[in-house]
Amino acid sequence: MPNPAPANASSGQDAPLPDALKGHWVDTRAPLWMRPYLKLARIERPIGWWLLLLPCWWAAGLAAIAGRQPFPDPWHCLLFLIGAIVMRAAGSTFNDIVDRKLDAQVARTRGRPLPSGQITTRAAALFMLGLSFAGLAILLQFNRFTVVAGIASLAIVAVYPFMKRITNLPQFVLGLAFSWGGLLGWSAVFDRLDAPAYLIYAAAVVWTIGYDTVYALQDIEDDVIAGIKSSARYFGRYAREAVGLCFALSVLLAGLATWLVGGGVFAWIGIAAFAGHLGWQVAQIKGATSPVALRLFRSNRNAGLLLAAGFALDALSRFGLPSL
């Protein structure tokens, strides 16, 4: 689609955003007209879809252990991967439409396509609609229970962008939305929800509060000026302790879910590795600069993959690991 940006739009659409991966193909090789849309979808910031995907894979791994399967369902995992990329893009577009005026007041976000004038609000809305239909097509590949549960998550997604205006803990609402895959990964296998699914969902919720508090440390000064509420502002000088508590609860809840499904040694190694990584993050928070906070936030992809790998290996180990 042609770039519908107004004639007086900012000419800096090819400049990378502060929290984007350096040298990403979106900023270096994508056609100029396409870059604002790709940035609106956060394609050059893949950590978002990773964090949306990982609870899906956690739950799929737990379901494989509980169902005595050799590995998480590969088809489900692929659908969750594609769905996470698409729905993160749709959710980010909606968030940017709602926050376009606030984003213009924050240094890290004022270069985004909407506040900088690279894309009109109407074009962004049409883009979001197309992404939403693609997400629905992916969701319809699952059983009816999972389809209904997936659609139910839209209510939380819809209210999240407004939470930073009315609550000091918008990260809690973000956690409710971003962790929904912890329910879907289980229901996709069993066509229902059970205690392990609720526990891994809760583990992902508090994990999200923790890592997004770390992310919000980058914007505290600008958030004060713009009147944006966040957990980083709310916890203040106790942010490190609050993040540590969230991460500890996440490990505890994930451990309870693992115990309920009868997880074996590899699952517990995954729990231990996850806990170790989160502990390392907490140790780095005090006095962290914005670049350090961003690096710690991004490192949660690795933390989540350690747990997902532990669950997958545990399922596989019950059928005998392949000889090397």
C-alpha cells in the first residue's frame, strides 16, 4: 500500500527507533514506503512477540508432560509463533493509535510512525484490522474452546492502553494480556483448562510485571512530565525489590505447575535455569542506565526459552533421548 503520510510528515522514517535492534533489515533493506508499517508492527523489535509467544510454549510443554507426549505439538507451536507475531503487531498498532499524543511527549517514542506523522491514524486502523483478521484465521485452526478463550482475551487487550492513565500498575493488565498463551497452550491440547494452566498463566503474569517494570525504568523522567503511570514510578527506589518479588513468585508458580503435571529432572533443571537467569537480572537492576535496562528486558527471551526447553526436554526424556 502507498504511504499515506501527510505532506508535512517527518522525513526521518528510515531512522531506527531507540529501542530497535541496530542494523535490522527493516531500517536497512525494507522499501521506504513499507518501513513505517513494519515499525508500527514492531518487526524490528522482536522481543515483544517472543514474550507473547513464550507462555504459549510453556503451557504446550507442560501439556506434553501431562499428556505423556514425546514433545509439545509442533503444529500448535508453529501456529503460536505466527499468531504471536501477528497479534503483537495488531496490539502494538492499537496501542500506538491510542497513545499517539502521549508518545509524542516521550523521547523514546516520539519517533514512532504515528506521533511523527509518517502514517495517518486511518491508515494505521486499516492496517490493524487486516492484522486482526489474519490473527483470527490462525486462531480458528484450534479447537472451539481455545477459539472462544482466544477471543475473550481481546477485552483485556482493548483496555490495556488506557491503564497507564488510571492505574499505577498498568503492567499488571499487560501481564493479563501478554500471558494469555499460558491458557491457550494447555486448552489447545486438552480442550479445557486445568490447575497447571492457571498456575503457568499466573507465573507468566507476574513475570511480565517484573520484566516490564525493568523496561519502564528507561522512561521514568519523561513519564513524570507526561503524567504517564507505571510500576517503575510506583515502586520508585524499591523497584529492584519489587522486580525480585515478581520474579520469585513466577518461579514458585511455575514450579507448582511443574509439580502438578509430574515434571521430571529436565523440567526442574529448566525451572532452576529460569530462576538463575531472573536472579542475575535482579542483581543488575540497581543504578541501571537506560541501555542496561533495555538489555535486561530483552534478556527475558533467553530466560523464557530456558524454561520452555526444560519442559520440552522433560517430555522427550520419557521416551528416551536420541543417541548422539
